[in-house]
Amino acid sequence: MYRYTKISLSILAVATAAAATAAYAAKGEEQNDAMAITQARIPLAQAVTVAEQHIQGRASRAEYEHSRQGWVYDVEVVGQGKVFDVKVDADKGTVVATSEDKADHDDDQDGQD
């Protein structure tokens, strides 16, 4: 009887660990911005074009992210001798915010790659 109890507890522990791993993996998928882009109505290329036309410049970087406005493309555009961050709504394709990027904070991420 002791042996069966020990085996049953081992199986229960393995099953619990597997369930916890699956739950963690599913949670990770929900938080993965890269996969979230499949739900965007506007493709990345269109968002970049909108941002470039808004500033009359050239995009140097684009990211898909969740912000206060919802899901947006954050496009870095160089134009008029300055760098701008342009947020484009991922569902409507409209510019929801523009700001001058004086310090170019995104460069901090590049050194970590």
C-alpha cells in the first residue's frame, strides 16, 4: 500500500507540474506582443507609410506595442532634421500621438542584443 501511495503522489506531482507549466506557457502567449500583431487591422507597412507622410520623413524603426490608446505602432521617423516618435492606431491607421524624440531612448535597447 505504501508503494502505491508513493507512486500516486509522484504521478500527482508530475501532473501538477505539467499543468503549471502549461498555464505559464499560455500566460506567456497572451503577453507576447509579437503574436498580438496578428490581430491588428492595419499592417506594419501601412503604419510606417502613415507615419512617414505625417512627418514628411523616413522611418528608421517601428514597434508594435500596447499603450494607453490601445494597440499602436510606435514608428520612429527622421524628418525636418529631427527624430520623432509617431504612434499609429493599429485598427484605424490614424496618427494618435507625435512627439520629438530628443534623447532617442530606444538606443538603450540596442546595446542589449
